Amino acid sequence: MKLATSKTRGFASPGKYIQGRGEIDNLSFYTDKFGENVVIIIDGLLFDRYKARIETQYAGRKSVSFRRKDGEVTGAEIDSLILEYRGKGINSFVAVGGGKTIDTVKAVANAVRARMIIAPTVASTDAPTSGLSVVYKENGEHSHEVFLDNNPDIVLVDSEIIANAPARLLVSGMGDALSTYFEATCTEKSSFEAYISDEIGVSLVPTLLAKEIAKLCYKTLMRDGLKAKHAVENKTVTKALENVIEANTLLSGLGFESCNVSAAHAVHDGLTKLPRTKKFYHGEKVAFGVLVLLALENYEPEICNEVYRFCLSVGLPVTLGDLGIDEIVPEEIMAVAEETMRTPIIKTLPGAVHARDICDAIITADSIGRMYKSGKTL
Ligand SMILES: [Zn+2]
């Protein structure tokens, strides 16, 4: 995370993005393009269901194997999978599952020089499109990032599968996607490099396209977010749901990678300091981080009204209490602020910022959230 040292523009994306009802049943059509040796890695909880469904497409072909993925994304597991598959002539790896399955497959496929097809089963993360894997320690603590040589070859999203996943996961994805526009704006104002600069090792600034994608991501959530939640609650696939799946997966993914992350994600990292927030999803903590960003950047009341109303309508947190922090202890909030300051991504926030500013913004965002809950607005 550095100030941009050049005006060279850069943009990253997956090779192809396919999204629609029943698309998982077309998986073999896509893997066949890359060759017959295929490894399909499926989230442990979904393994039996999806192995049976996908197997029928390959009619007993011996060159196709299945494997289940349980637990964290760890360096040890990635290394052992690389050792197992290196030099075996695997043409493509397929990930069927959530962020942990996706990040494991991306790192392994990249290392053994195979194609990667990502089939997310939830729209709670923007991992499917990006050119990096986040690796954790056995105990769940963040360890490091693996930057890939290329973004995934194909992202294959089956909207029906997303519609059948818990609504809270889609909402959490909306919380993550909510940050994309505001964080892209921070990066632009502070003249920082785009996120892909770290991945590639070259100083790049965002393209016009990436900035428009970030705006479109926000607009789509405001327009269709609540309708999409209703669709998932009823396990139905509607146009609004398709739009929000695209916002959570494609627009948010492209937006963060080709612009950057900032205070909302930094506050998320700070909040993980408090064990009580552990049971909340990434996107739920990021959503509260967006409210803190609005306070830090002193956004106009119209925008604040729109964002708070949106969060309340879909059930994203607007107060610390919504994140399990019922009692506000000033020392604890300061500890969150200090942890927030320790993350390099806070640097993309325009102007000088100190832990005290973050602490005050957290307390203010929470207080405004309580006001909205009582029915008042700014
Ligand atoms: Zn995120």
C-alpha cells in the first residue's frame, strides 16, 4: 500500500464470468475446454450433494477426481496439495464452495500451472474473481496472502445454489460489497496505488472502468438489495437476486482489486481484536466499518441516510450492539482503533488519521446507528 508513483493504469479480472440458474450442470462443458484431467474440490459440508450431481456429467471418466475440503485455508494444506498434484498433468482445478475452498484451490492451481474454475456456492465474499488467496494459521488467525500469476480462468455462478444458501450469507456479501464504492473513493482522493499493484509488483492506478464498476456496485445494492434478500428467504431466483449476486461477486471483486480497500476493511480488522465479534461474518463487520468511514470522511446527510437505511432494511449491523458489543468500554474501542491503525490499508484513507480519530468515529457511527433504530434520521 503506497502512494502511486506512476500514472500507469491497471485492471484485473477473471477470464470469463458466467452466472445463471442451473449453471453448475454445465461444468464439464467448461472443464473440457482445458483438457480431460480435472480435480474438483468441494466444500466438506456440500461434498456428498454436489459430488453426486457433478459426477453424472463426467459419466465415470477416470481422469476426473473429487476431493473434499474441510477447515481453514492453511499454508501446510496448500503445500501438501501442491506436492501431490505437481507434475501430474492436471489440466484444471475446480472449486465448489465458499471462500476457504476457493482460496485453497486458487493457490494450488496457480502453483501447479493448471487452469482454475471457481464455482461459488454462496455470494458472501468477493474471493471468486480475485488474483489472490488469503492464508490463515491453524488457529484461524490471518497468516499471509498468496498473489497469483493470473486471476481465475472461469467464475461459474449458479444462481439457484445461491438462492438456496442462508439469506444471512447473501446479506453479509452485500455488507462487503457496500464498502467497494466508498473505499474506491478513498483511494482516488489519497492518490494511492490500486490493490493489484501489490499483486503484480508494479505501481498502477485505477482505470475509469474500475471506478464506474464501484459506483454500479453501490447503485445495484441500493436498488435491489432488499428485494434480493426476500428472494433468498423464499429460495427464489429473481432479477433482483441475479443483480445482487453480480454486485457481491463480480462488481465488488473487480472494484476492490482494481481500486483498493480502505478504512471499512481496516476497521473490520480492528474489530477482530474483540473476541465477541468472532461470530459475525466478514461482510457484517465491514458494513459497520463503512459507517465508521462515513463518519471519518464526514459524508453528507443524504448519503448517510441512504446507507444506514439500507443496512437497517437488510439486517446489516448499524451499532456496536449489533456486533455483540453491548457495553461500550472506551479502552476497548481504543484498542480496536489502535488495531485498525496497525493495518497497512488504513493508509489509503485521505489525510492524516490517528487512533483517536478512529475511536471517535466508531463511537459516533454507533450513536448515529442507535438514532436510526429509534426511527429518527440525520
Ligand atoms: Zn472484504
